[in-house]
Amino acid sequence: MNDQRKVRVAVVFGGRSPEHSISCASAAHVLPAIDPARYEVVPVGIARDGRWLQVSGDPARLAIGSGGELPSVDATAGAEIVARPGGSTGALTVLSPGDVPRDLGAVDVVLPLLHGAYGEDGTIQGLLEMTGARYCGAGVFASAAGMDKEYMKLIFAAHGLPIGRYVVVRDRDWAAAPADTPEAQARAGAATPGAERKRVLDDISELGWPVFVKPARGGSSVGTSKAADTAELEQAIELAREHDPKVLVEAAIDGIEIECAVLEGAGGGPPDASVPGQVVVGGGAGFYDFEAKYLASGTHMVIPAPIPSPAIEQVRRLAAAAFDAISCEGLARVDFFYTPDGQVLVNEINTMPGMTPASGFPKMWEASGLPLGQLMDRIIRTALRRRPGLRLSAACPASSARRRQGTAVRRPLPHRAGGTPGGGSSATSSRR
């Protein structure tokens, strides 16, 4: 990388998932916060049909409208971009109709502000590794494991993290099974539910009511609903299956929702955990759904979360443990439930959390002394220090030693005016 020029950062947003609009809103919040004195930003939008486009990156065109209008890359379409191998950096080529292809130039690092499938699930991470580009955030495995809630929970359980009860509904379990013979099917006049569906329904009924039903590989509560009985359950599963053939059904947990933001530790140290916050759902929503997260005016966070100090430390310890359990890198947000009897349960991890003005991740770091500009600087610099190519964090000696000895986590970072965020040593405590 040439020290005589600014670091070139390709900020990629949009994407093919149902979270396209939230990714655009994240970009609208992040783009103005990246220090223009240090970084040259290259905005790259991915349209809903998968095309990579050169876009202006105007925050006003990417933000959620005052009336709740959701943004889209398609509305800011520009020339098409393709990525190609570029040695130690990735290279982007612009393809304008009727023009000769031209280089947009090599980029030093990619910030994939993509949420959901085809962006947060390891797909773009694999593409970037194939092109030799450095990128921010989790690698292929951690992204895939963090996206698939079934395997996320299996890994958490294997590491001894406390989680709630759940049932996985696979496509072969739920799809209507024909009768044994064509004649029997003709007599019945239609396909009949198979034994597997009955088994799944029996397993779900043992969770108790209500339950929450969600796509196994989704986010932003898209396709998620609450079911109070079997009739509502079947409708909820069908809704979730519109987004993913694999569905997760979770037992309702009596407790408040707590979030904690995590950053990869500096210099190979343990993860840094923010001050946790409580999600307070507004707008009369029955749970923290898409409307409540992004469009309801009454939804907000209480930071720090109003729970006892020992529980705060337990949340932070478990957040770091969840981060390490899936070999996460860069950044993540871990979500919890805190029950009336004082239990802390891990709900899920988000390897590329929302960065909108309403999102908890930037709010919790700001409350911990790391405002958005410094936060983005740290995330970018962490990625620049990592060598391009196959990620090796899961096998690195320091990471293995931490797993053998138990996970330590740094306390929230103090704000240092004019200093480097996260620099220097800080006290540690046991926690996620």
C-alpha cells in the first residue's frame, strides 16, 4: 500500500437479501463518518438482482425516508462494476454501456456493509478472498456459522453457552408428502402431511406457547412472527419459508432483550465488549419485529442496560465467548435475554450488525467512548493489518490459548480525545 496516498476503502452495500434497504441505511449512516482526511471512499452498490454498480453514495438517497420509505440501490443505479484478482489488493473494473471498460482502481480494503444472505453468510467473503482483497469483518466460516441460526446454536451449546430451547424445521420435514401410491393419492384428492411434519409439530408443542418462528438464515426480523397456537404456527412457518426453506422455532423467553457490541481485540488480544444496552420496543409492537426495529418512533435503547452489575459483566463475558466460539473477526453484536430470576441467555450473534442511526451497535460503542468515526477507523485498520487470503484465526496460537484458558474481555474503551481508539492496555474481566 502506498503511504503517499489515502487508503482506498470500497464500501459495499445493498445486496440481494430481504435486508437490502437496511444495508443501504447502514451505508447512509457510515459513509459520512469515515474520515476523508485518511480514507478515499469508493461506494459500491449491489442491486437486488445482484449487479454491482458504481453509485454516488449520497447519504440522503440511501437513508430511510421520513415517512418510512425504504431506500434501494436500484434507485441510484450507475455503471456496472466487476471485481477481479489484483495481487495484494482487489481491483474493480467499470463497465459502462457503449464505453471501453475502465479501471475504478485498486482498493486497499473492502467494507461489506451487507446484511443477510449473499453478503453476511460467507458468500461475498469467499469472493473477496478469491480476488485477494482485504475486507472488514468475519471470514467465510464465521460468517456462515453466524448466519445459520441452527449451526450457530449448535456451536454455542458445544462451547457451554446458555441458550434457549428451539426446534429446526427443514424443508423435507414440512413439505406435504404424497400417499404411498398414485392411486391412493388420487383417492385422497391431494397430498397429505407426512409423519415428519407431525413429529415436528409434536416437538414444537413441547416448547410451550407462544413460540417465535423465523427463517434460519435471515435477519432484521424479516419473515419472523409470533405464534400462540398450532393454527398460527403453521401460518408462521409458511411465512418464514418464503424467505428460507429451513425455519427455526424458538420457545418464548420471559425476559428483557439485551444487546452487546464486540470488536476484535487489538494486537491479537481478547475481544473488546461494549457497555450492554436494553432494547425497549415502541409503537405497540408485540415483539422486536422489522417495524419496531426501524420504523417505530418509540423504539429505543437504554444504555447501560438496567440490570445488576454482575449481570452486566456476565453479558460482556458471554458476548466475547460467543465471538470466539465461531472464530469471529472484526466486529459483531450479540443478543441476549435477561430473565426475572437473573439468568442470562445467548440468543444470537450478528457478524455484520446494522449501522443505521437506530442500530444498537454504533450506539453502544458511542456510550462506551468510541464515537462512530473512531469506530469505523478501528474496524478498517483491523482489516488492513490482516493478510489477504485464507483466514487462519481459528488456528492461531493466541486464539487457541484463549479457548484453553477461558475467555477474557477488555472493559469498555475510554474516550481519548485526539488519540487512537482502543490503543494501549486496559483492564480485563471474565466475559463474552
